[in-house]
Amino acid sequence: MAPYEAERNKIRSGAERTNNRLKEDFGANNVMVKGHSKVTHHLMFGVINCLRIRLWVCLVRLSKNSNRTTAGVVRLTIRNI
């Protein structure tokens, strides 16, 4: 596989993982509302929730890898969310 194809594959697989997570975990597979705006809001709540979980994971990793002062700030921030 050419290097540009490998890079494109990484990007595509990340997008497909996100779409799969939205469908399976956040209800995008069977939307039970009618109307364009209601469906859009339903899907956006799933996207926001997926982003919130991803940010939480990043903050936890940051707090584990940082020094004690920064970890305290991150813990304080997590509690305020």
C-alpha cells in the first residue's frame, strides 16, 4: 500500500469508527422522531455526547501524564463539568 493510501485509510477508519459509535451507542441507527429539525437535534446530541466522552478520556490521560500541579487543575476542571 502506498503511503498516501495508508494515511487516507487512517483518516477514513477514524471517521467510520465515529459513525459506528454514533449508530450503535447513541441511537443514530434508529431515530424515532419526525421532522428535519428534530432529527438534526437528535443526531447533534449524539455527536456532543461522543465529543464529551472523548474529551473526558483526553483529560484523564493528561492528568496521568502531567506533573502534580497540572493534575490538580485538571481534576478541578473535571469536577466542575
